Amino acid sequence: MKGKKMKKLTMILALLLLTGCGSTKDSPESSKPVEITTSESEAPIEEAPTEAETLPEAEPEDLPLPVEDETGAVYNTEMKFWVTEEGVEYLKDGQTVQLLSADTSSLLLYSDPESVLVEDDFDFDLYADLFVQTSFSPYNRLGVYFRYDPEKGLFEEWPELSQISFYTQPNDAAGTLTVHEKGSAVDYEDRVYQWEEGQPVLVSIDRQYASGSEILLDHFTVTDGAEELYMRERLVQDENGELITEEIPLG
């Protein structure tokens, strides 16, 4: 009997040991969430933004602005042309993009006809225009004009200026065009034009001419096509033999 009791006691003790030393899944400590920590060296490194991400987008390149008191053409100063019997070819990147119809027979008399073309800003918009000589004269240059259209990047006929026929010298500071028409070794006429509503308008004339043994120089203002003499001068030689002018009273 004692042996059976001892055996039962042993089994109860074993059972108690098994239940007391069971899994920790049901313990309060084991039910807490596990915190995972990383050391400083293991923390994820935030990548720095690249240069493309940090710099603002580049603004489109603008054409250079003229500086104060700058004169003449600024923008299209490297144009290329080719003179043919049909006219003047305007080239871009070695390709003809436009044929300007003009009489080029006098230009083709030159060994380098392209060098006779005149590129200048005749309407003071800072873009170079074109004067094409159409006839040869010992004293004067006659021809036609083509205006550069910056919006199209091409030239257009310019009848308003071509009607003058003569080459005009731009004066950027005054905003005027001057025709120097020479008649002989002594005689000449300087006609000055200003732009008004897209038209070159004659505003003054200086006229030099021989009168007997004298050389006179008359100065006129021009209003609505009417000339008004306001000064007359005489060319005389000074003590060094140089020509100078002296005013002559009018009337």
C-alpha cells in the first residue's frame, strides 16, 4: 500500500513540475510587444538630393540686350549671302532659305560681289537690313532695300525705302538717314530723312553748287515737301589754303 501511495505521489509531483515550468507564452511579460531597436550605425541614411533636384530650371537664353547708347545692328550681324544672276540668296547653315529678287548685273561686275552688299540697320530696330546695289555710277550708289523681319527670320521687300533709290547712311544717334547725291567734283546734295509712321520723310537738305567763281552751300528745312532756305554759306580758302565756310546774309 505504501508503495502505491509513493508512486501516486511521485506522479503528482511530476505533473506539478510540468505545469509550473511550461511555455512562457501565457506569462504577462511574454505578452508585451517586442521593441526592435537599431544602433546609430544601422539607421537608414537619407540620400542627399542631386544637383538636378536642387537647382532651379535654367531660364531660356535671351538675345543680348543692347547697352546704353549702342548703335547699329546688334542681333543678326553674321549673315551670309550669295549673289547670282537671279538675285541675292540668303543662306543659313550653308543652305539657301530665301532668294531676294533684284537686278544684280552691276554687282556681278565685281570680283567679290558679296562684299558690295550693305548690311545695316536702316530703321533703327537693332536688326541689320540689306541694301542691294542695282546700278553702277562713278559718284553714287543706287539700289533697292530689303527689311529684315525678326519674327519670320527672313527679309521682305521695302518699297518705302527703295523709292529713294540712293544708298542712305544711317545716323543712329539722330535717328536719321542721309542721302549723299554727288553731281560733280563740286556739286552735291545731302538729303536727310526721318521715319514717320513707317515712311522716310525728307526733313532737311544741304545743297552745294558752283555760282560763277564761288562755291555756295545752301541749307534748307523741309516741311510737307516744301523747302525753306535758312542759311547760305560761301566756301573760301584760309591762310593755309584750306577750304572753310563763311556765312552770307540772306536777301
